Amino acid sequence: MEENLTYEDAFAELKQIAGEIENETVSVDVLAEKVKRASQLIGYCQLKLRNTEVEVNKIIKQMEGGSKK
Amino acid sequence: MSDRSQLKLSQLTAVISAAMGDVFAGLTFWVIADITDHKYYPEKGHHYFSLVEKDPSQNRIVAKIAGVAWQQGSGRISSFEKVTGQLFHNDINVLVNVSVDYHPVYGLKVTLLDIDTNFTIGLLEKQRLETIARLLDEFPEFIRRSGECFLTLNNQLEMKPVIQRIAVITSLNSAGFQDFQHTLANNTFHYHFKVDSYYAAVQGIENARDIRQRFQDVLESGVAYDAVVLIRGGGSQTDFLIFDTFTLGEIVARFPVPVITGIGHQKNETIVDLMAHTPLKTPTMAAEFIIAHNRRFEEALNNLQKTIIIESQQLFSSGSQQLSYLNNIIVNSTRDRISRQKENLARLNQGIISRPREILMQLSAQLMMTSGQLISRPGVVLANRMKDLRVEIASLAGYTRKYLVNTSSYLEHFRSLIRLMSPESIMKKGFSIVYHKGKIITDPGKIGVGDDITVVFPTTELVTNVKEKKKRNGREFNL
């Protein structure tokens, strides 16, 4: 996946691909390519989401730990 | 010299006393006057003072009389001070109820029996309104009236979210300041404060400049205070007039750090309260306000923290949902698409297989039909022709027969005609043929007398000589 790809950009692209596939504006020639790209984007977004969640939870734990001190 | 009557002083004073008694005994007067030469003896509870009247234009004293307030009058003065917030002292204008007394030793005095609070309140209120009007008039850039309230530079300041560095302007050893300190120190949330005190006498109009100077000191300290607290705690409930002064009203109104007041009054707000950022009744309330203010910030922080936790979790879950939703769309749509394409292909394929067959069959059927037509058509034509021929033949036979019949009847006719005309039958009727020189003669003109003629009968020939020729009119042969 390209560097510096933001979640928003990835998600926007994913949405666009999904829309194209749903509305069948994608040529069958590139359908597989698009689906592959979509699956990469989904994986990328999920990874980002999961990593961020883990990190945020860590920070929240620190935050809660800090305020209880 | 001897006839001059001589009196002892006491005799004279007795006369004066009697005369005064005659005129003033039992009478009291309500008098408007200024107070001056005031002295108070707390242990006895006695006030000594002078009533004066000044010429308003020249500030010259036009009347003056000594006065005293004994127990009764002092009691009235105390309640006056409580109600008005105005200390009974020099240079105040009052309406007092007095009796006029003369004492042989202490001379002429008025005794204060009562003091009119409403008069002074009205006066103070008038002064107050004048001071407010002057503030509005002279400093429109940082004091404005808005309905019942005043918008000042100070009370329009944004209080910092947390108040920690505090400058307190107060009198030394003020009970109010102790209350304030105590309340701050014992706050249940364990907030820490850095409090600097700026001491000033906070009673007596004459100290207004002093307090003003403390405000200046706060500014010049260079410390970035979050708030200035002005405390006048404890002690008597009197003399708030310092807080109604123009000089303090102005400094508070224009002060660049939010001013919190805890002046400890029970009545109307002072001008300083009106100009200040946060006017409160007591020092304790000022401290509580600061704690509550900080607490609000902490609660806001806690709420933000909670919100962040909740919102971020929601964000994650909605992000996951969106992703799986999109994933489903992509997967399902793609599957659908592919299976539909497959079906389309299959349908097309089938079409490609079956269609040519159909076309061939159609073509061969057409061919058969055409060839059938081709085969049957000549037969029909021939049959028709044959039929025509037969008709023709039949009619030809009929015509021939008729013709033959007709012809044979003609022939018969001609036969009988010929039979009739045959020389034999003609001769039988009496006629004979005449020849001359071998030729049949039909014109007698050509025969002359003497010519030999042969008359022929069927069985006989007569050779004769013409002896005579005569004309005749034979009409018996014309049928």
C-alpha cells in the first residue's frame, strides 16, 4: 500500500470502488483488479483502525491511570 | 462702681439656664447639618462632635454648634451605621433630631436623640448615582451601561479556565482573608493555589487611594495573576462607602485582570461590585467560587475524556461497520456480476449453438416449399393445357360434324342439282343438244339457213339441214 495514504483517502477510494462495482460502471476487464484493490484498501483500513484503537486504548488507560493518582 | 450690681458667674449661668429652659425645655428639632470635630469614646459609648452648616458656594462655615450623643443617641447612631453602611464621622451630611441644652460648665450643646437613616441613604444613593454617572461619562471606553447592568473592561474579560495565581487585596489580619485562605486550602478537590496578599486598609473613604495603589502594585508585580480578589471581611457591617468611590470604581472597571469581590456586605452592591468581573457577598463565597470555577474546568476535562473514549470507540466500531458494509457490497456485487455474466455467456452460447440450426431448418423448409411449388406447378399447367385441348378437341369434333353434315347436305343439294341439270334429265324433259361444226350451239344467231346441224338425243343423233329460220317469242321456258 502506498505510503502516506490516509485512512480518509483510502476509505474514500474504497467507497468509490464499492459504488462503481455496485452500479456496474466497472468494466469486467478491470473488475478483478478493482476487487483486489478494494480488498487491499479494506485490509489497510482495518489495520489502521485496529492499530489506532490499540494505541488509543493504551492512551486512555494511561489517562485514567494518571487521573486516579 | 458700688452701684454696679455684681453677679457670680454661676448666678449668670443660672439665669441663662433658666432662660434657655423657658424656651427649649421639652423641645426637639430636626436639623440638617454636617458633622465635624467628631470623637467617639467606645468605652462610654459617647459621641462628641460639632454640627456645622457651610455656605455651599464658598465652603465658609455659616453656623456651628457643639453636639453630643449619649447612650440613647449612640444607639441610634449604631443602627444608622448598620443600615446605611455609612460610618458616623466627619464630613457627613445628616438629618438629626436634637434637643438644645445648656450646661453651666459645658455651655451650649445640642444633644443628638435620633438620626434619620433615610435622609442619609437618599443622600448616599444620590452620590452613588452621581459617581456612576461620572464613571460612565468620563470613561465610556471601558464602562458602558447595558440595561440594569454595566459592561466594563473588567467584567468583559474572559476568566481563565483555571484560577491558580491569585492576588488578594485585603486588610492585614482580616477575618475575611482568613476565611478565604481557609476555604481555598481545604478544598475537597485538593487544588493548589498560589495566593499573594496585598495589604491595605479597606475601610474609610480616605483609604481609597491606598487600595487603588495596591491594584497598581498587583499590575507592577509582573506576576501573571489569574484573578484579583478584593476582600473586606469581618469587623463591622459599616462603611462600604469606600467601595462606592469614583477612584476604586474606575480602577476596578479598567483593571486588566478579572476582579472578584468579597466585600462582605448584605445590602445593595457597591459600585466596585458593579464594575468587577465577579461580585460576591463574602470572602468565603469568593473562595468557593474559585474552587467551583476550577472544578467546572476539571469536570469539563473529565467529560471530554469520557467523550473522547466513547466517541473514539464509536468511531472504531462505525469504521469497522462501514468497512464490512463496503466489503459486502464489493464481494456480493462482484459475485452477482460474475454469475450474471456467466449466465449471459451461457445464454449467448446456447443461442450461438441453436440459432444456426433453426436457421438451417427454416431455410430447408423454405427450400422444400419452393421446390414443392416447383414440382407441382408444371403438372397443373399441363393439366390445364390438356383440359383446354380437350375442350378444343371436343368443340373441333362438334364443329367438324356440323360442317360435314352441312357439307354433305350441300353435296346432296348439288347432286340433286347436278342430276337435275344433267343433259340426260334435261333431254328427258324434251330438250336436245344442237351442235354445229362440233360445237354446242346456244345462240341460234350463229346458225344460218342451209347449215347442217346435228341434234343429239341420248340414244340417237339426227343430222339435218336448216330449211328455215324464224323469229319467235318464246316465253314458256322463263320460270
